[in-house]
Amino acid sequence: MAETVESGVTAIEAKVPKLGDRKVTINYEFGKNLDEAVAKFGKEVVFSNFVANCVVTIQSGMRGQATKGKSDAEIQAHYNTYKVGTASARSAIDPVAALIGKFPTLDAAKQDELLKKLRELQAAKKK
């Protein structure tokens, strides 16, 4: 979590799970705007950090689309017109594709439980 105040100082909070509920908060001065950040850190640093942050954001969106059953080509097509900093339109979730995408990540017991429930639903529908 980070909160920037007018002075250009950002309060940054980090949880430290290895130490229980420990949280550390520091103040760090990034500058009040792009020009101050470039003056303080240089164009290369500001740009490389911008790209790194955008990559993480895009990766998250790619994961979401893949779990909804989108193909690599469909995901690429989406990002051909995507503009960083804008919200992507929410697409309807294909529940079957989501289940198929999630299934391999479940442990064997959860997979068996899910298959059992699906068979029970199938049997009930046949009655």
C-alpha cells in the first residue's frame, strides 16, 4: 500500500508474513510529478520502472483472460488495442472454461470431490 502526499513523499507499507503480523512503513520521496521524478532519478529509471509496473498489470490481465478460457491469440488481440492505464471491459466468464483452467491446480482429493459432485449433478439431471 502506498499513499502519496502533496510534498511528493509516499508512505509505503509492507507486510512481513515471515514475522507474523509485522508491518513496516517508510516514507520515500519520489517527487510530486513526472518532471520531478525524472529530475531525481533520470529518464531511464523512470521509464524502466513504468514498464515493469505495466508488465505486472498486463500479466495479471492475461492470467484472468486465460482462466476465462481465452486462447493465446484472443489474448494477444485484446492487447493489440489495449491502452495502459485504462480499464479493460469486463468479459463474461465462461464457467466451464474457468473450471477446466482451475482443475489442474487442485490437489487430487479436491479433484476427486469435484468430479463426484459433477457426476451427482449429471445423475440428478437424468432422472
